[in-house]
Amino acid sequence: MYFSASGSTEALAREVISGVNTVEDVKVIECQVQAWDLFEGRFDNDELMCLLDNADAIIFGSPTYMGGVSAQFKAFADATSERWDSQQWRNKFAGGFTVGSCLNGDQANTLQYMATLASQHGMLWIGLDIAGGYNSVGLNRLGCQLGVVGHNPEGEVHRSDLDTAKYLGRRIAIITKTCASQLQALS
């Protein structure tokens, strides 16, 4: 579930989806906030919400604007409040990704917001399990454990950030496939 204005967040989303698709017997549905989903500043797309209601995991994505999620993603997040009071999304898995034009453009705040949103819904957040900075596989180069942080100073996301997004998608898919049926017993 993501919003992309310039295509950079969408590039990360496509890699997340690619990572999910490497896991057998896991189905991914791409959900993107579109301009027509917003009416007078409010998100309104019941069909998309039903898809998310039936998912075992939701991976959130938004560009980082002014140190947080985009207004379009925030409108979606606000619309999830109808599911909050019944904890309709509890025990679903969640993760997140973001991109910004500065190396430290406060992208971690965007991921923290997404993790808080997931926590309020009773979801289980999955971050990265690889050390930040230099490592032998070249992933998580910007060192954020909470999720994927991408950097696009000239409009293109760095290859390492795209590879990290693919890695996160696969990681979430494996954990979800392994644990989702056991968690349904708790719901």
C-alpha cells in the first residue's frame, strides 16, 4: 500500500513486490493511493480497503515530505481509523519503505509513523535483519533497521536501495507464510 508522486516510491514498491514474488504460494496485490481516491482531502476507496482487510500482511510506502509521510498517504492512514476500533488488522504483518532526496532527510520519521500506524492496529512490524552501512551483500547502505530508506538525489533510486526493498519484500513474505496461520488462532 503506497503513494508515489515522482515514481521513486513506485520503483521501491516494484522491488518489494518482486521480493514477495520469490516466495512460493504467496500472492501479492499492488495497492496504490491514486488521485481519484481522495475527495475533499479524505481517502475513499472501499474496494482497496477490502483487499487490505483480507491480506495477511501490508507493506506501507510513501515518499518522505518535510520529515513525514505524504499528505496522500496520511489521508489513507486516517481512513484506516474505521478499522482501528475493532482492531480489524490485528495480527497482520507490516513493514515499510520510503525515499527522499537527501541522505538524511528524516526518512526514519516516515518509517516510525508507519510503524506507529501498524502498532495502533495491532499489527506486527517487520524491519530489516541486516546491519546497516557496508556489508558483504551491499544492502541497507543507509543503515535504517526499521525498514527501507531510499535516496534519489537525481530522480533515480540507488540500486542498493532497490535491492534492499526486494530483500524486505522477500523477508516479509517468508515470515508471513510461516506464521500467518498460527496468528489467525489468536484473532
